[in-house]
Amino acid sequence: MRERVRRVLESARFQRAIIGVIVLNAATLGVETAPRAVAEYGMLLHVVDHAALYVFVAELLAKLYVYRLRFVRDPWNVFDALIIGVSFLPTAGGLSVLRALRVLRALRLISVVPSLRRVVSALLGAVPGMSSIAVLLALILYVAAVMGTRLYGAASPEYFGDLPTSLFTLFQTMTGDGWSDVNRDVMRVHPSAWVFFVLFVLVCTFVVLNLFIAVVVSAMEDEHRRERDPEPAVTESAPAIAAELAALRAEIAALREALPARPAVSGDALTGANGAAR
């Protein structure tokens, strides 16, 4: 029975059906944001939402039945369980805002679609490299914000009046959102301010942010390479191999000691043997 349920869960047809339910549920939650649609089709939307939730719960229980303890060893199963568990949080009284968290069910597409899982795994693998770049970017932002506050605080207090304001202004400049307006406002008092802004944009936008992209692309390539050329499974560890080699050496030494020693043949005996043969 358990094997039959496992085959159904892992079949392509069942996976496509779950994807269809997820997409339908996500569309239903989107339609519920329109008051007119809720007024006309509120009951139907409510029924579809609950039916999708029951399907997800049934799938989760079936996985628990099939995989047992292996269920919690798979991070994607835990991810699905958390998303479905959010749907059962109380939504009455002051916690009614939690109803909006039902839309998190759409994130189940990540765990169901293999290509999306690969993308998320690659992003998680890129986190260590991205953290170092984030520290570098934060350091550049801080240095530039202190310089901007010192240089242009009096001329443009709206953008560089204090350190937090300067940090927000430079973050906006880094994203390319209206940085030319900020630059022109400062240049009315400091005509050479364009040097500061151009250098900042070049360093942050065209260098540091591209490093993020490079790290993510490298992680994606590594993930695809691992799937295309999986490493052979290692059956024995290094200590076990070393112990086996030591045992073989000991057996060889014991065999050498057990063999009878050959008598040494002197040169005179060889000469006499040759003369007798003649």
C-alpha cells in the first residue's frame, strides 16, 4: 500500500495536478482582492480556496505516510508544511491580517517545479559570496555618506542633512532612481559635485552590483554542472582504505616470513658445477 501511494505521489501526472491546484488557488486569492468579485462570487471563491487547502493537506499527510522520518529530512517538505500551516493560523479579531498570508501557498510552485528548485538552491549556494560583497557595498555606502554629509550637508540638507538622510540618498542614487535630480540640486552650490556622484555610481552600480550578478551566475553554473555530471558515490572512506592497505602489508610480511629461506650459492660451487658439465 505504501509503495503504491509513493508511486502516485512521484508520478508526473500527480505533480501536474498539484501545480494546477496551486495556480488555481493563487488566481483565486488574487480575485478575492477585488470587492466586486467578492460580492458576486464570494461563496464560490471561498469553496475553491478551502478545496485547494484540503488537497494540500491530503498531499502532506500522504507524504508523511510514505516517507515517515525521511519527510523532515527534506527541506522542501518542511517548507511546504510551514506554508500550509500558515493557512490554519487564527484570522479572527486583531489577527485578521494573517489572512493575507494565504497567498504564500503560491510559493509551493518552488518546491513542485524542479527548475525553480534549482534556481533557489543556486541562490542559497551564492549567499556566502554575496555576504562578502554586501559588506563591501555597505562599507562604500557608509564612507560615501560621511563624505556627502561633510561636503554637501549645508548646501542640500534635504538630501545630505545628516548621516541617515545621506545613506538613503546614496542608496537611491545607487539604484539609479532620480540621482540626476539630486546631483543637479547639489551642483547649484557645488559645481564640482558631479565628480563625487559619477564616481559613486561607477563604483556601486557598475562594479559592486555586477559582482552580485557574477556570484549568482557562477552558483547557477555550479548547480547545473552538478546535475549534469554527478560525482561518483564514494563507497569507502580514507581511513578505511588506509586500514585495508595496512592489513595487506601485514599479510605480505607474514607470507615472506613463512616461506623457507633459499640456500646461498657460492662462486666456487658454480665453478665446480660448470666443470662437471664439461
